[in-house]
Amino acid sequence: MTDGPLIVQSDKTILLDVDHILSDECRRQIASFAELEKSPEHIHTYRLTPLGLWNARAAGLDAEHVIDILLKYSRFAVPHALLVDIAETMSRYGRLRLEAHPVHGLTLVSHDPAVLKEVTRGKKIAPMLGLQIDDETIIVHPGQRGFLKQALLKLGWPAEDFAGYVDGEAHEISLNQDGWTIRRYQELAAEGFWHGGSGVVVLPCGAGKTIVGAAAMAHAKATTLILVTNTVAARQWRDELLKRTSLHEDEIGEYSGSKKEIRPVTIATYQVLTTRKKGIYTHLDLFDAIDWGLIIYDEVHLLPAPVFRFTADIQSRRRLGLTATLVREDGMEGEVFSLIGPKRYDVPWKEIEQQGYIAPADCVEVRINLTDAERMHYATAEQEDRYRFCSTTETKRKVAIALARKHKDEQVLIIGQYIDQLDALGAELGVPVIKGETPIKEREELFNLYRAGEITCLVVSKVANFSIDLPDATIAIQVSGTFGSRQEEAQRLGRILRPKADGRTARFYSLVARDTVDQDFAQNRQRFLAEQGYAYRIIDADDIEDDIEDGIEDGIEDGIEENN
Amino acid sequence: MSSSFADALRARSDQEILRLFAARPDLLSPVPSDLSALAARASSMPSIMRARDALNKFEFDVLTAAATLADPFTQLELLRITDKSAKAVLATLEERALVYADGEKFRLPSNVRALIGENPAGLGPHSVQKINFDLLESAPQGALDVLNKMVWGPPRGQVADVKRANPTITWLLENKFLIAFDSQTLLLPREVAMHLRGGKVFKELQQSAPSVSGVARKQKAVDLAAIANISTFIRWSEELTHHWSDEPPTALRSGGLGVRDLKRTAEHLGVDETCAAFVAEVLFLGGLLVIDTDDQILPTSAFDLWLTKSSEDRWQSLVTLWLETSRVAGLVGKGDSKSVAALGPELDRAGISGLKRALLALLTTIPEIDPALTSLQERMKFEMPTRTNNEYITWILREAEWLGITGQGALSTFGRALITGGELGIERALPEPVDHILIQADNSAIAPGPLTLEIANEMGTLADIESRGGATVYRFTESSIRRALDHGKTGESIREFLKKTSKTPVPQPLEYLISDVAKRHGRLRVGHANSYIRCEDEGLILQITHDKNLEDLRLRKIAPQVLIADVEISELVVRLRDAHYLPAMENGTGILISAPAIRRAKSRPRPPRIITENTAPTEKIILAAVRALRAGEKATSHKPREVPRTTANETLDMLNQFIEEQASITIGYADSNGGVSNRLVDPLSISLGTLVARDHATGEIAQFRIPRITGVSPAQSAPSE
């Protein structure tokens, strides 16, 4: 019995004791083959998945190595069956290979005829394959590379892809580290991606994913297509690239609702790509417009279905997915991995926080007691109207206003789902409201004013959930959300995580009506952050006054400490 | 023959008899009365089969070779057709009385020959005529090919017609190299086969056990793996039992666990179905699970006792049973037509425990080796050629690994101690139980090791288990806290327990969760009452509650205007009236109902069965009856009287009654054409819709389908047979 930091569970999860002296060393070792599932304060959970093990094989690790690491760090005896399973799983990788044949183009090759037979008999796979050239080689229909890989993965026979990537049209891009330097983890992430070929990088909000993208472009030195969530984000990407790389304004194009520029580096929105005219996606040609050397998917967790399908077609191009929160309530995480590529880099949020690259945050759930009248109204409301009702009550509005007034000296964001509610808040506080119908131009102006500190409070709808960079926002007040969406909660917290000049702690208020579905949804929403180690405090709305006083002092003290 | 066998036994010294008993222990029970009795027993077929099963392949082959020789044979003859080394084997066989001496020569007990069969080692019958083997030199082309096809058995060949066979066959027949058995079958005489085999019975005579090869393992790693297996097995046992306690599966009608329940259980444990079936079987053996009277499969109180024992005792109690059982869990789900069920009646196989012991004993001789399956199977084939079964060996090894007798395929220290009877030392090797948990902000708690029983039980009610293994990951949810409150915990006691048990501070959201649920829990109260009293006059209600006359009704006030009672509504009304109140009854919707003037039972009429008694008949009737009887007698003097028809229920009742009384009865029994015949039978039992009874006509036990029984009457009324 060793006294290691790892506990290997029979359900293939691995628990890592963070307080153990060897935990750092051990974490680096297991990160290469196990996937980080959650990282709360004491025990981190990793999971052994076939995908993770195959990626480890692809990266050159063998089963022996993986088993050695587990045995070395494990606190208790590791179930033998699990070790056998690891060896078996890993041995499945590479028995099938995708190779570029000089005459026949893309071929599926295996030295194990039985395996080849097994997969070709699959109903889904057979139509993707052409003639069998010999016992070991079968032609793959052109354009099926992505689908075939996906289908093989589902069958449990992952194909090792030797067909390689196209280099794309070369275009000189380099990082312009003038007055700033790339951070260690950003560099590691970009390198991890480049060596893996394609894949997803997971970094917390505010940790500088754009820089990782820029560094990847500098590796590729080729034309790049960047897909982002909305036009505001597109402009931010452009500004950031101009600042951080050798690219000039005329090299970067915007492909959005308003502009349709195609340049060596083109930034397009998901929305424009998925616009349909008479049932046809008119803009998907963009993928073929230039011989792209790299395609970057920003906020890859939002990848819409048509782009999913199209991505399967472009498997020979390098693909980089960026996200902070790869959780989807629709359970499509796996699809992202199989189409874009495996997770290449992932760090716990709290670790980046410790390094000071994102602001520490204090998450507060404010429990609001509804009035008796409201409770009665809630009790008699139709099932489908209940969430809307309880999350937009009068009482909640009053609490939100009180909170906003309390923090009037700081940069405050009020975030919500229901436009009526937001309009009412905006009117009462006398601050602008940004919502879906607000023109892009006006949005940008308002954000600029906010960044400049001329406006200290903004009310925003879910259009500001992602990618909006507001460095000085320190207080977020969430009044309502998209039901139980975990990633929305995390992304909203992300809006206030840019490190503050004075090192102050950001604060995230989530207003929740007690004893209603609001509370149930809130619990699910908070789960992702809780798993990242963000412990929510719960306070009663009635206690707000006192708490805020204390909290502000705490925050300032924390800030001072860190500055020292 | 047997007399000389007995003589041979009589000639044995005490020592030799002792050795015979040691080698064939079945001869000892019961102890034979004299040597003739011993001879009879030792040459009986069952005993000889047991003795044969105890032979290894070499011994068995030599015995087979001996059977190719005619009695009596000499040692030299036997060695000539086998090998010189067979000398020692012959001695062994003689010691075991499978061969006995007749002067200088030897004989086989006739049952040994019967057991080995007509064609020992694939050899045909002796030739009655002398064969000139020199003729083979001049044999026609193809003749040798024909012989070579038959030489290693079976010594039989088919042709369309012996008389019109091709010239080669004809030549072989003419020269006695083949014998025509009938018009189509040809036999190869034993002498010819032996000549072609070069004088030896066997192509290769395997004389020593093949060595077992495998992968080398380090004992330390083996023990680590084994201890992981042991703790996993104990955990599976506990989990399966707890799971079935929550959701008991219902046993199949034929006994045993249904396929769907097995699948569900396997999913719960996170193992495959063969493993789940095995765990269930072992628990069933240990009496920790039982098929209850209502067909639910439930843990027994023995399980609760088992839980309190040390891990070592828990393991040992189950593994010992596994070693001894004749049930083969590997058969579950295997059957040909229908699948064999775990815990079902079809799993017993003779000889499995002997094979198990032999296999484990073999493992003790190859420490630090994970034997290759095929090499182990080869070895067992030599050690016990008639009893080994490759599939069973695979299963035994698999189960030994699950149990932790082996680790990484090699015998563990614990397994060795179990087999050789040393101190197990499992308790020391298992990780120390921990008495604390770590609670995290996401409402999960982790026990970083096996928990003490007390804390594990407590946590089991407080939280749901998310992941198991060396550690346990729990999650607190609203429903898990509610469950704890249902079990009589209070919000305060839960907080207290967590504070005491958790090494980390209890996160605030969890405290809120507990107090929120505790606050709401029990706000609605549900109870049981048979009747109620309601009255808008609260004073009157108060008066009733204080009425001495009504004290024993135990009326409970649940609201100022409502009382409830456990007595039936009619009784309550009567009592109230007796106490000079004026109650009125209302129905479920609050409408007054007037009291019924006449009382009627609520249940359906069920008049008792009428058992008719004969009233004294009038003389006229008797005379008429006698006349009719005579007439009938003449008309149907050969036809038995029909048994009075009874209804199916009456038939069953009466049959049961007669079974109890053990009386003979006559039944009317319809055949498939509807013709009714009378049978005189002794009823024995009723099962699955049939009457099992001894039929007087045949004297045999027969089954009668109850729906076909037209009537039953006591035997006296039946015509004499």
C-alpha cells in the first residue's frame, strides 16, 4: 500500500487529492490520458475514457506507461480488471489506419483482416467505403474522412489518421510581443494543439483564449478562418489580433451580417454561416473560399448543428476549438471532440486564479422570499409560466435595484433573460439596456463608454453572455437565466473575471426566489462552477445591507494582500 | 471371474488393503462386512467409475492398453504394447484393484472392460483367423490407404455392398485384413491395427504431466491485485444485497433470477452479467440472500450479522462455500433452449468442487506465475482426463480472480493460505477504514478509503453514491436529505453528524440545502382514520372529547371542528347515540345519508357447500332401484359404472381430502377422444395441474391431468377389479 495522491475507482474515475504533496507532479502525468471532470477545492475528479486513452496512444504513450503511472501514484490497490481494460482499449487504437494512397487517394488500411471485416460490415460504415483493393486496404469515398472517423470511433475501432493535414495557403503571421508577453499556459496550450494537429483548448473565461488562437496562427503561418458567436466578438477578435500579431488591418476580414469580406484572416459569425435561404445554407461556401490552413472555433461549446455537419467534411484542415465551458445540456460534448478533435489542454479555473491571471471571485446566491401574494400567484400559475413568473417578480426587482445602488461606485452589470424585466430595471436605475434589438453600432458604443468608466452600470440580456470583453466590470447581478444552463452561469461569471488593476475580488450575485423552480434551476446552473471550486455563499435578501458592507471590506483586504 | 477377483483381494496383506482404501475411499462407506463384500463393491460399476476418474492420463492409457489384451495377460505383453515405464503404473493399477493378479498373469475385472468399451483405444475385435502380414507387401494399390484410414479408429468402415466391393476391398477381405460385419460394414481386426500401429497401442504415450507455462508475476504485485479483488468482491456483495433490499427482484416461477433482473443488477454493480450472476450465487450459497415465500429475493438477517464481521471473516465465509459448492455459476445464461437462471435449480454439476480443488492445488505449485489458459487446460487434461472440462477451468480461474484467490492470474498469498489452511492475513493487507469524509462545494463528499460500517450506513441514507472503488464519492441532493429525514433524522442531527465526520468545513450551500429540506419536510401530514366526526359547533366537539363515555373510542382532534376515530362508522354512530348525541351520517361527498332501515352484509353471498346425506328411501323407491339395477347389470355387465360427475373445484377438494386420508379412490378419466374410463388409484400428490397417483391396474405411478378427471368417488363405490 503506497500513500499516493490518487484513488482509482472501479467506475474508471480517478480521484486526485489536491492537498497531497505529490499532487502537482501526479496531475501533470495523468493529464496526458485522463480527462479532468471537475476540480473543486479538495479532490479533483478525472475520468478514463476510451477517447482519452486513444489520444494518449496518438500522442505516443503506451498502455504500460499509463498503468505504471496509475500504480505508482495510487493510494489503494488498483482493480486488475481496470488495468486489463486499459490495455485492451489502448490496443484497439491504430489497428485501423487512414492513409493517403498514391493512386487511390484516401484508404482505410489494417493488418488485421478480421477487424477490417468487422467494421466494413457495419451498416453505417459500408456506404462510406469503396472498393476493397486487397485484404488490407479499402478505398474511402472522398469527403467521408470525418464521418468515417466518427463512425469508427463509435464502433470502438478508432482509426489512426496518417492522411495528414493540408498546409493551406501560406500567410506570414507572427506574435508581436511588444509590451506584453505570452503567458506560460497560453504557450503550452498552443503547442499542445499544434502537436496534436487538431483539438480543443479549454481555458477559463478571461484567461486570454484569443492569445492562444493568435499563437496557433503564428504556428500555422497560414490563412485562417475564425468562427465567433457574434459581431461584437468578431470586432474584439480583430482588435486583439491587430494588437498582438503582425497582421495589418487589410489582412483581416469580417464576414458577418453587415460585411462580407474574405481576406487571409477572416472572422465569421456562426449566425451568418447558419442563415438559410430557401432551405440552403448560402454561406457555407466560405469554408472553401480560400485554401484555409487553420480554422478556429471560438466558444466551441455553442457550435451549431449545420457547422457540425460541415466540419465533418473538412477533416484535412487543422481545427482549433476554444472554450471555457465544454458542458452542453444537450450532451453533445462528445460530438465536439470527435469532430474538432480531442481536448488538448485544460486547466482548473482556480489554478489560473492562483497565478493571478483571472480575478478571484465571490459568488453569492441571494435567496429572496416572495411576498404572500406572489407565492399565491406562483402556486396557481401554469407549469410553463412558473419559471418566468418567479424569476421576474417585483420583489426580485427591488432586491436587484438595492444591490445596484449599493455598488454604485463600481462597474456593475445586470444580466437577465426576460426583456420586460431588463427594461423595467433599466428604466428604474436610469441606465442603458443592451438587448437583441440594439444595433451593433450602439452596442459597441455603449460597451466602449462602459470600458471607459463613463457608464458604471449596464443592463444586458443574453447577447452579452459570451465573448464580450469588459475588463473593469467587478459586479455582476444575475436576475434570471436560461433555466438550468450551467455554461451560461459560468460564462456570465466570466464577464467579470478579467483581473482588476487593484487586484480586487469580483462579485457575482445570483438572485433566486426561494422555494420555487428558480431555486432548482439555480442549483443545476451552479454545478459547473461549484465543480471548478467556486463555492457559492447563500445570503438572505433581508441581510443584504450588512453583508455588502462586510463583503466590500473583505474584497479590498484581499486585494491589498495580493498586491503585497 | 469375480470369485478369483475376491481371491486376489483375499491374498492381499493388511497394508495392501489399507492402500486400496486410501486410493478408493468410496469403498469405505459403509465398511464392507467381509472381503467378498469388498470384492463385490470394488468391482461394481459406480465404484470402478470413481476409481477411473481418479486416474491420470498415463494410468488411464495403460489401463486402456491392458483392456486390448485378452485375459489373462502377462506384464511383458502389456509393456510391449505400451512402454517400459508402464511397469510402475501396472503396480498402481493393481493396488487400486483395477487389475488383479492371477498367478503370474493379470486380469481385468469385467466391469473395467465394460467401462472401457468394445473398442479400447479405437481397436476392433480380435481376428479369429491367423493373418499373414507378409501378404501386405504384395497388396494391391490403395489397400494400405484403406487400412491406414481405419488404423487409429474407429475401426469400422462402410461400403455399399460387401459382395460387390472394389477389388482392393475384396483382396483385403479375402486375406483377412478386414472382416465383414454385415453386408455394408467392414471391421479392422485388432491384430492388423496393432501391426500397423507398430505394435504400440498409442501413437504417443504421454508419461508425465506437461509443465504449466505462463507470465511471471511478482508476488507483491499479485497480492496487491488480489487485495483489490478481495475488497471489490466484498463491496459487490454488500452493494448487491443493499440493492436487492431496496428493489427486490421476483424469482421466476421455475425458481431463480430472471434475465432482466440480472441485467439490471449487473448495471448497478457496473460489471458484466456473468460476474453479477456469480456474486449473487455466492451470496445465495452463504444464505445472505433467500427466495422468500412471496417469491421476492431478499437479504436475510444473516446478512446483517455478516456485515458486522471483519472483512477477512466475511471473505472467508463466502469463499469456503465457493470451494465446496457443486453449483456452477458459469452456466448461468448458457442453456441450449432456454437460459439457465442464477439462483435457479439447474446449476448443480457433479465433480466441480474436485476439479476446483485440483486446479487450485496445481496453482500452489506454480507460485508467481499467471498460467496460460491452454497450458493449464493441457495439464488438467493429463491430471484428470475424464473429469476435466475446459470451459469449467476457464470459469474457475475467472471466479478465483474475482474472489481474490488469485491476483493478476497468479495465486495470491491469501489464496494459498486459504487452500493450505494458514493464517489469511487479509485484515492487515486491506486499507485501514477511515472515519472521516471530505465535503466539497459542489455538494459532493468523498470518503478517501473504506468507511467504518457506522459512518458508511449513515452516509448511505444521507447521500447518493456517485462513484465506488477504493474511495466512495457521495452526492447530497434534496431527495437524499429527504430520505434521511424519512428515516427519522432531523436537520439538526444531520448537520451535527456532518460537522463531526467531515474533515473540511461543511459548505454553506449544503447547510442551506439541509435546512430547506428539513423545513419543508413533514409540513404535510398523512395519517389513517376509519371515521370522522365533524361539527360546526366547536363547543360540541369539545364536549365530545371530554365525554367519559366515549373515552375508549380514542377520538383525536385534528382541527377545531374535526375529530377522527379508528372505529368503523357504524360503531361510531351507535356509540354516539348511546351517549345521547344525535349524529347523522354523511357519504364521501358530504351528503347526508339516511340510516338504512334494515342491515345487510357488505360482502357477497358465499353459501357453504352442501354435503348431501341420504334420507331413508321409501320401499317403493328401493324396489324400483333394485329393478333398475338388475336391468342395468344385464345390459352392461362388462361396463364399469360411471363415477358421479363432480365440478372442478369439488374434484380438487375431494382429491386433497383423499390424499390426506391416503384412501384409494375411483376417478373418471377422459381420454383424448372424450371417452371416460374409471381408474382405481391411490392419490399421492397434486402438482402443476396433475394428480400423481399409483394406478392399481398397472401398479405404476401415473399422472392424471385434473381437467380430464370427470369425477372422484371413494374406492368402495367402484366395481371390483
